[in-house]
Amino acid sequence: MLSLLLNLPLESSTWNTAPFNGLVFDVTAGGPLSFAAYSIDPATTMTGFTAPRVGLGANQLTIDWNGLTYVDGTKVVVDFTAAPIPEPETYAMLALGLGMFGAVGAARRRRAA
């Protein structure tokens, strides 16, 4: 979950209209982001903040509140679902399957020769 609480109102409580106006989080270490999905949490109080305002790439997360308004205490809450990580047994079964496939192919080649 990413929770942002806006406590300091600007002179104007509307974010300026621009191609992008918000936050950018870049992964600088530790590998790519491993989120399968995200959703806007019902605790979000910023009117008009919807799922398309969240950008999720392999190495970057963006939150765009372009043109939206807020008041002191406005919340933006995004829930993330982690991508499933295969267990070691899955890799072992895959290796076994590939080995069996290779053995069958070798036996067919020997029989054909």
C-alpha cells in the first residue's frame, strides 16, 4: 500500500494542468518492481483520482493528479498486489520436464539412425 497525505495546501488547491503533474518513484536498486496489479483504496479522498492516474512500469511508479483539487488532509491511497514468485519446486519441475523432453528427443534420434 502506498498512502499519501496532503497536509500543506498551496496557494491554489488545484494542481496545474500539464501533461503530467505528480510524483515519480524510480527504482534505483534491488531490481524491477514486482507488482501484478493495483487498485485505488476506498480511503482515497481526492475526488477524481482513479486507477488510470497510476502508472506502473518495471522500474518506475507514477502518481498523476494533474488538474485535480485537494484540501488539507486529502488522502491518496493505492493498494498493490505482488506478482507471484515461483517456488523452488516449480523450477525443479520445469528442469525435470525439460530434461525428460531432451531424453526423449535423443532416444528418437538414436532410433532413427
